[in-house]
Amino acid sequence: MQILLIFLSIFFSCLSTCIMSYLAMSTQLGPWVAPVFVVVCMVLAMPLVSRSWFREHVIITIAAGSIGGMVGTCLGLTWPSFYFLHEDAFMQSMKSPMIFAGTISLFVLSAGAMAFLMAYTLKDHLIVEHKLPFPMSRLVHDIVYIDKEKSSQAMMKQGIVASTAWNIFLLVQRVWLHPYATQLHMAPMLISIGFVTGSMSAIPLLVGMVSRKVVLYGLRNNFFMQYSDKEFIIRFCSGILLVMFLFRLLALFKEHKHKIMSSDFFKLFIRLYKRVGFRLLFFLSIIGSVLLLHTWNVSWLAQIYLLSSLLFLSYSAAYMVGVVGVVELGLFIWLIVLPIADIYTVTSTSVVAVSVFSMVCIGIVVDLMFSCKLAALSNIAYSRLLRYQVLGFMVAAISSGFIIWWYAHSFQLGSNSLMAQSSEGFDWMIQHGKYNHRVVLCGMLFGLILRKVISEPFTVVGSMLMSVSITFWLVLAGAFSYFVKKDKKYYPFWFGVYASHALWMMILAFV
């Protein structure tokens, strides 16, 4: 049985790396909403195996396989930027598949090692101490462990039918609905997440959505018209996060009278640090990351900023996923990349290297936190989960470079088959984006107000970073759940919607 589980972990990690890297390069992926590909495979496998075996082993399979999907997604969103910036050098590197793949593997290994350290330091802090709900983990868990009552199974089937009908409608009317295709296509999945998240997160999400509109139309359109909406909101939110970070440090010093090591978070870190394996991985990841970034001409000051920013932004992204369930990973990366590109002396190639490293690191942290919460809900020991997560990660690290090389070799980057639109966006921002300290200062002033009036500032910032079309559905569904009595009774329906729509996302993406 263990051999079968090892085989499934390797198979799904490799396959999800392959599928999700292609989707990231060929389509406009929405926000991260859990390991979509593995969930699709899980739903398809449910009728093929016994219920007892499925419940016992599927969580491990999801946890191991989802890491490959996250690695593939992160690389697909960032690595093609090298092609758009330096096409000749990129094509020259393609002539040696081993060096090309080996370079990517080094990025994944170094960023992933740091992500494992961060995730396993944060998991007890966010899951046990803060008791964050992680709605996507709850959603997937309840699909797996749905009870045998006929009413629940019938409701889940109704959700599948509703999602299927919606997607068929979009497919038939795709010509007329083309301008709104992306928003309408993501709607069922976002509504299911918003309903499970509930009304508690609807208010900070609404505050963030309204703040985004007010800030863009009020400040940007009157004083900073030289910036695009995306550029402006990233700089503005970086100011808000800077205020949160500074006040967090100030509170830590004040509460513990400058004895930082007495805080619960650092006690947890010290307890983990006493373990030989954790201590070894800590030093290897730091040394490996520093050497890798140094070879890509990232200055020492830029590396210090990068590594310290990664810790705080990984926490912010994990917190956002824990409360809301979705996060725009690419926009979090720009909070690191833009200051480095403007303040520190680095080349455009170095900035892309930073973006790849940051995306993989934060992406894996988010995925690991999702799986840790899933394991906690399923009463699976972290030690057992970790073994298969490491296995899935190593498979993804080894295979991802060859997979990216094969796609770049077989298809033309920038063509209809491999548009890599997100990477083109990185390319444009790297060449033309400039960090404006006045915008950051405006964000800091807004952050001072925000932390006084709302208890979930991280959720507000996450909402501001997401497009209004995404936040709208989350707010609408959360508000709707407030008026539904015994809303948990209807969870099976939304589980069916999510599972079915995940499958339709895969089908329509390839179509």
C-alpha cells in the first residue's frame, strides 16, 4: 500500500507540474484557488476506488501532488520573462537541455527549501493559535469526507449539474460573452469559496474593494495619472504593508520590553531550530539562496531586502489564504520586485531571477499551508504528511526544468499556443516601472487609518490587490450566506459546484 502511495505521489506531482505550467503559459489563470488539477483527478477517481481507501489516502495524494502544480504555475508565470527580455540569450541556453533544466531546478530547490522552513514555522501560528478557517482546505476536505446521507449526496449532484449548465451556457454563448469570459468563467468557483468563507470576511473584502476604487479614481486619476492601475495599486499597497510591518515590530518590542525571543512565534522557531534537520535545512537554504542570487548579480543589499520581505509577504499571503481562500500571487511578487528594480543596482535579468525565486517561495508556502490545514482537519500526522510533501517537491524540482524546456522547444513563446501573457507583463514592468515614494507614503497614511478602523487589515490589502471582478463575487456570496439559515446545510451543493467547475476549467482551458 505504501508503494502505491509513493507511486501516486510521484505521478501526480509530475503530471500536475506538466499541466499547470502549460496552463500558466497558455491561458490567463485567475487567482490561486487550491490545487485545481489534483482536485479534478480526485473527483474523477472517487467512483473507481473503495470509499475507505479513498478517504485514507487521498489527502496525502493531494498534498504531494499539489506542490508540483504550484511549482509549475509559478514557473509558467515568471520564467518566460527571460525570453521576452533577452531572446538571444534565452535561445542560446535552450541548446543545452541539461543546463537549462538544471538552472530551473536550482531555483526551485533553493526557494522551496526556504518555503518549507517558513511554512512549518507558520503552520502552528496560523492554524493552531489564530485558528484561521482556510475555507479552501475545508471545501476540499468536505468533498472527500462527504457523509452518506442521500440528501447531502443529492445536493452535491445538484451543484455539479448547476456548474455544468453554467459552463455549457458560456461555451455556447462564447462569441457574445467574449469580453466578460474571464470574469464569468471564474464566477462559480469564487461564489462557492465566498459562501463557505461566510459573512465574516465579506466586510473586510468589501472595504478593500471600495478602497481600491476610491484610491484609484481619487488619487491616481488626479495626481498620479502617469501610472497604470496595476502599477499604482501595487505601490500603494506596499505602503500599507510597510505600516503593518513597522507596527508589528513596534508592538513586539513594547509588549516584551525588547525581549523579542520571549514571543510565542520566536519560541516556536527556537523549538524547531533545536532539531538537527531543521537547523541543517535552515543553513543550507540560506547559503544556497545567497549563492544562487549572487551568481545572477543580485547585490547583497538587495538580497537582504528580498529575504526579509519574503518572510513578511509569505506570512501575509498565507494569512490571506487562511481567511479568504484566494490570493493573487503575482501582485504579491511585485511588492518585492519593484523596490529592488528601482532602489538597488541590479540588471533586468537579476530582477527576473528575483521574481522567479519570490514567486516559487511564496507559492509553495501558500500550498503547504493549504495542505497542513487539510491534514489537521483529517487528523493526519504532520510527520507523515511532510514525508510525501518532500517527495512531491523533489519530483517537481527535478522534472520542472525539463518540462519548461520541452514546452519552449516545442512551441513558440508569445505565440497563440504559448502566449505567456503574465511573463510579458513582468517584462514591461521591469523595463518601464518606476518606484514612486510619494505613492508609498500615501499608502502608509492610508494604512495608519486602516489599522484603526478594521480588525482584518491583511484581508483588506489582499482585496485591494485583487481585481474588483474577483472580489465582487466573494463579497456577494459571503453576504448571501449571512441571510441563509443553517448555511452549512448547503455546503454539499457548493462542494459540487467547486468540484465540477474545477473539471470544467481544465476542459475549457485545453479547448
